[in-house]
Amino acid sequence: MVILFISHVHFLREALVELLRTSDDIDAFGAFSGETAEMAITESPPSLIMVDSSHPEGIALVGAVRTRFPRVNVVVLATHERDEDFLAWADIGISGYLGPDTSTRDLIASVRRAAAGEVVCPPRLTALLLNRFADRSNDRAIRAGIHALTPREREIVELLADGLPNKLIAERLSVALPTVKNHVHSILDKWDVRSRGEAAACYRRKIQEEAKSNGGNFAVLRANQASRSTDHASQLESNYVRRPFPKAAH
């Protein structure tokens, strides 16, 4: 296993390289700058890159290396376990994040796991990353907004938010049950959510955001939503009634 350790601290770079070489199957070497790292990778592609999180250009350096060598796994050796630092590293794509309390035995074991394709990270930071992923999914749904939906879909998602099941929604809107189900699936797809509950939650959050921008009047906003849907339905009915019948062919 070939490991490249990138650090601007000379003695740390040498010490970690010597430590890793105590394992018979690990060939470790060090690098200081992006140029030396890229030269080393080109000459002898490593199984894994380790990087000192305190490197002043570490994130940019590793990001550039991963752009050129996207299959290389990266493990960060963190001098401080700060949430914002971890998330910044996670954004460029890493396989592991080892905190300052990592023992030498755990370090070597984690390196082996990361080189084998596993993700190595303290449980607390793993939970942080999963929560951030969930938040981003909700944000995407909210950005899609109510106006990404058709008037009928807006009616349905409002009733979902009121807690009505599909059968009652169908009765309320005087449409067939399969029609409601199709609209619900369309809402889930447009908002990139997985369930009726998530769609209802996103609707409520979006309504609250729009209410704030309209002086906080939630009731007026929902009335406006309903009015727009009614106007659209009336327009469709009007167009249908006014449309002349085609003349019979002679």
C-alpha cells in the first residue's frame, strides 16, 4: 500500500511517514506543496493521500489533486475537530477524517479501511454530515417552491398539509382517487421528496417563508393561493364553454 502524506510541517511529515512505514505492507512518503504532490502521484500513484488539516492551502491543494486524480482516496488528519472544518473538507470529497485524539493504532487501522474504500469518520461527524444532507434535500424542495406546481397540485398539497388522506382529497376536489395519486407522485418528483409527510412539511415551510415576505399574514396568503387556483379553474371552464364545436365535414 502506497501512502502520500501532505503537510507543511516538516517534522510532522517525517514522523508520520516513519510511523506508517512500521507496517510491512505500507510504503509511505511525504510532500509539501501541490506541485510536489502531483509529481509524486504521477511517478507512483498512491493507494491513499493523507493531508494535514492545518496546511494553509490544504483544501485547495487536495481539491486540485482530486480533480486530476479523482479515484484517489483522501484522509484528513485534523488538528482540531471543528464542525465547519469537517464540512469544508467533506465538500471536496474525502474518505476519512481523523481527529486529534486518534491513537497510532487507530490511525493505521483507519488508513487501511479508507484505502479499501470505506468511509472513516467519528460517529458524531457522520451524523452531522447526514443531517446536512437532509437539510440540503429540504432546501432543494423549498427552492422549487409552490409555483413549480400546477394549480391542482397546489390544491392537493395544501390538503396534504391539512392532514387529509388521498380518498378524502378526491372527495373534496370531486376527482377520481387515481388522479389524486398521480398528482401526489408528481409533487414528490418536483420537490425531490420521498413521502407525503415530507411534501406537507415543505409546503408549510414555504408558506411560512412567503407569509413573512407578505407581512406575516398567513391566512391572506393561503386565501390568495386558493383564489389563484379558483381563477385558473374558472378560466379553463370559460375556455371550454366558449370553444365552438367543429363544423361537420361535407
